[in-house]
Amino acid sequence: MGLEGTYDLAVETPFGPQQAALTLSADGGAIGGRLQGSGWESELSDVEAQGHDVSFRARIKTPMGRIKAQIAATVTGDQLTGTATMPLGSARIRGTRRSADESRA
């Protein structure tokens, strides 16, 4: 199973737990996608993928405004675990890939 799909994320931030959705897609062998939170969306940049590992940058919305985050994660089956590194510190990320039916909803 590849990295592609939509993952429902729980992010443990310095501002408390946050929910987000990460969509990874393949286009001609390159991985891209977007990260969405409550009231914001960011295209992924500097995406690198190797095996079950993926890393990328995104601009996320916080109570302090939009900031850049570097995310590194590993996908095992339908589970994603990783870390977001931001100017304000780091946050642990956990996620579950949506089923094909849930992704179309």
C-alpha cells in the first residue's frame, strides 16, 4: 500500500490538540497534496517520499497567525505517525487513512 490517501490527523500542539486532514496524491511518480485545518488550507511544498516515509513543508494557521511547519511522518498500513517542527516548538502527529468511501464523502 502506498502513501496516497486522505488521513484524519490529531496534532498535539503547544496550543492544545488540533484536528487536520492531510491528502497525499501521486502524479507521474511525484507525491503532492494539501493539509487542511479549521478554516485554513495549505498546499504541500518540498515533498519528499521514500518507502513508507514522507516529509514536506506547509503553512499552518495558529492563534499567533500563519507559520511554516516542517512535517516528517511514517505510514504503517493505514496509520500515520510523525512530528511537525515549527518556530514555536514541535508537535506530535497521529493519523488514520480514510477508507475510499470516506474520502469521496
